[in-house]
Amino acid sequence: MDEMKNPWTVLSKEAVYENAWIRVEHQEVLAPSGRPGVYGTVHFKNQATGVVPIDKDGNVILVGQYRFPLQAYSWEIPEGGGSHSHPALESAQRELREECGLAAERWMELVSMDLSNSVSDERSTIFLAWKLTDDIAQPDETELLQVARVPFWEVLKRVKRGEIRDAMSVAALLRVAVMALQNELPEEISKAIGSCANR
């Protein structure tokens, strides 16, 4: 099978809804089987970014907010969107400042993800941040946020219990855990989360 060849044929495409963040398209297609069908896709106008901020005591800074599409409250890593024309790191730095009132001296890319590839083209890049200092929080007008510092291994337990469900958060936190087990974390982070495991 040629992995580079698109087995779908698009017969027509129409934008049926659009706002500042997304465009929803209805497409008449021929499926890989050759049969006619329809496909609805959501195009995201910004890239998603997230950050796992870990302080000197091994705590992860989490953000709590009510998520409108789910009609449920969610604890997550700081995350948001940024223009495709800017580096993902710049957007992650902005989100950390705006949502948590923090800046970080050190940054490392953790993982890049396709977030819901059956219906959307949204992509994300998530970073690890440490050596944190205070900055001025500037949450978006649509955000009513809580910020909490939780020991890393307690956050991981919340992931395992299904209390943290946000896809970017789950993937990034599990990635940090794997890196810890494989001795791939920066020494400062490894020591910090190691010490918090004993608390």
C-alpha cells in the first residue's frame, strides 16, 4: 500500500460554517472503496499549544476551567492556540503567562499530536517548562480559571483515575512520566519530581 497516496476522491467541497477559529466543510467524496459518500471536516485556523510547568518542588501547575462543549469542569495543563505563522513555543510561553502568571527560563518540546484526526486537522505541540518565575496573569475574557500546584506523581494518579481527561494533558503528563522512568528528563526536573514522590 502506498502510504503517500490519498485513497479518497473529493468531488465537491463547501464551507457550511465559519468563525474566527474554525471552518466546517461539507465534502462529497468517493471513499477508498469507490462508493460515494460525504465527509464533514473541521479546519482549525490556529495551532494548539500546551505546557507542563514544573516548579522547583516538583509540582505541576494545573489550570481548572469549565469546558463549554463538554458542559463539564476540567483540570488541565495550561494550553491554548496560536497563529500558524508563529513558532509554537511563543504561543506556549504566552499561555503560561496569561493563564498562570508565570514565565519559564527553560523549555523542552515534549510531543506533537494530531488531536482528532477523524474529523479535524487540529495539531498541537506541547512543551515542558521549568525554572519558573512570577509574571502578570492575563486570562482571556472567556476564561474563568483556577490555578493549582499539585505534586507530579499525584497529578499522574489523577490521570490514571480518569480525573484528568483532556487529551493534550494526558499525553503530555504520561510522556513526562515515561521520560522520568527512562532517565531522559533534565536533572533539575528529575530531582524535583523525585523529591515530591516522597511527600
